Amino acid sequence: MSDGRRHIGTVERRDRLASRQRLAGEVRAGSPEEVAGSLIALHGTDPATVYLAVGARLADAAKTVGETERALYEDGTLVRMHGMRHTVFVFPTELTAVVHASTGLAVAARERASLLRQMAAAGAPDAAWLTEVEESALAALARRGQATAAELARDEPRLKEQFVYAAGKSYEGVHTVSTRLLKVLGVEGRVVRGRPTGSWTSSRFRWAPAPGHPGLEAAGAQAELLRGWLAACGPATEDDLKWWTGWRVTEVRRALAAIGAQAVSLDEGTGYVVAGDAGPAAGPAGPWAALLPALDPTAMAWQHRDWYLALELRPMLFDRSGNVGPTVWWNGRVIGGWAQRADGEIVWRILESEGTGREAEAAIAAEAERLRAWVGTTRVTPRFRTPLERELSA
């Protein structure tokens, strides 16, 4: 105990992770919607991550691809859109208004201002011209339902216009209006990524009109998003919350106060849970293993990671930009990494053997086979490759 606050130690935090992140066998989900609802957001920068993260948490992993495509592209119960930290995630559709108001509005204003400033510096047309082009493009998208940038440019040829970016500097380049404008419209919550032109690992997406949602007040939306994330990932420190949301510390504190978050003691200092969630949490029914993909939402959820990821493992499991690669988990902690070879074999290596043995190796091997079975003939290479993944896949 510290200052009357209950202390939540490493073992209990790992127990919470097992159940709330849908990783222990008995709490696996029945649908991608359940997975996304439990985790709040699935990292979507690498398209394959969404499917691999869902498959690791589905009771019937064989349904991963079909059910995730149904949710994303047929039923529309999940949506791929810009969210926290100016990053693409997959969210439950009912959260789109909350995400947009809590994190998107401020970023959108900066993105549009930046585009107009860069166009002006290049002598490109002005804001009135850009507004006319975007209205025409949005009308074309509404008629088509879904379309690639090239298809929209056939309907609105001005999307093909180009302008020089950072003229005279070492990073000078040429931007196409369609690329920059569609990105701005995505951050503004007016368009979202639709079905890819290729398989589920493809990063070439069509665009689609964003689902309609009410406008919300930013502070209230921030409180709602933080409440949901703390329920899934709490306890968490103020630093964790600031890192995950990308908000200013004043916004984090305001949201914590708004939801009446309860302070607890953690090994690294003060943490927070939603009101009434400070009590002991039940652990999983038994030992569990998981193979989670690069950029998995659990591995990337917290800024302070010592309670589940040893510092000495990080050079092999992260790239130079801080992106986590594929990880092997045993009872709530990362103990190694995995990769897929060219022939489809799933290979893995334990980097931290303490507390592992035959039971752990058998459970990990079973998860590797489970993954191989549903991925099938598809070959998955993480967008951000890490030292261990490169070595194992060679």
C-alpha cells in the first residue's frame, strides 16, 4: 500500500492483461468485433497486423480472414481510420465519433494548414481551388461507393496536379494533390480506407466515404476514449496515457478527472484505473502462450514496459524507430520472437528462458501451428522489420 492506494504488482498486471486483452485460451473472442471492442483499437499501419492480432485472439482462428473482411468491408462494424498519434487504426464503428473528436480535429486542422502552406510555397492553386477539387472528388466517391485515387482522378482530373515540396532542400520532392488531399480528408474524418486492391496483406486501399457520426465536444470525447482504454489496459501511468493518446498532459489530466479515475500504486509510481477497478483481478485458468504480430496493440499499449518486457530483449525485438516486431508471450510477458519463412513455416526463438520449460515450449509450438494453419499459403513480412524477425525468416 502507498498513501492508502492499493498496490497492483507485476503478477496481477499480467493476469489483467491475459483476460482483458483476450489472450488466455478461455477468454478468446467469438468475432473480430469482440476483439476490437475489448482492445479499443487495432494498430492498422501494417495491414497484416489487424488480421494477425484478431487471429491470435479468436477462439476459431480459421475464421480470421473471412470474418475480419466481413466486419470491415461488408457489415461495416469495424472501420480503418486515422486515430491517436496521427496513426491508422481499426476501431469499432461506434467509436468513430469519439476518436475523431478526441484526437482527429486538432490534427486535421494542422494537416490542412500544412498542405495549403506547402502548395502556396510551390505556387500551386489556392484554398478556394482545393475546396472545389475536394468537393468534386467527394461527390465522385459518393457515386462510386469505393474507389482508388487513380479512379477518382479519372472523374476529377485536377487530382493529378503536382507541386514541389521543400524546394531547394535536401528532402525536396514532388507531391500529387490526390495523395495529400485524401490523407487530409482521412484525418478530417470525411473518408476512410476501404477494401484493398489485393489480399488482406495489401497496403493499397480503396477509399470510401466515412460513416456518418455526430459531432462531439472534444473534452467529453477524450474522457470517453480514456475510460474505454483504461478499462482494457489499466492500470496505466500518466506517461502511458499521454503516449498512447498523443494528447497534452493537461488533456490527459482533465480526462482522468472527468471520469473519476482511481489512483493506484505501481512499481514505477502512480497509476490509474477506472473507478471501482482497483480490486484484485482474477487470473487466467492456467498457463498460456501467444504469438502476437508486429505492432500488436498489446505489445505497444504502454510506454512503461518493464513489467512485461525485459529491457535486454528490446534490441532484438524493436526496430530503430521503436516499432515492435513479432513477439512470443508466456504467461503475460514477452520471452522471444517469431517469424514466417518463405515456405510458410512459423519459427520462433525464446530469448528469456527463466520460468519456461517443456510446458511453455509445447504451448508455443501449438500456437505456431495454429497460426500456420489459418495463414495458409499467404506470406507475411512485417512492414517494420526487426533484427530477430530478419534472422529467423532467413
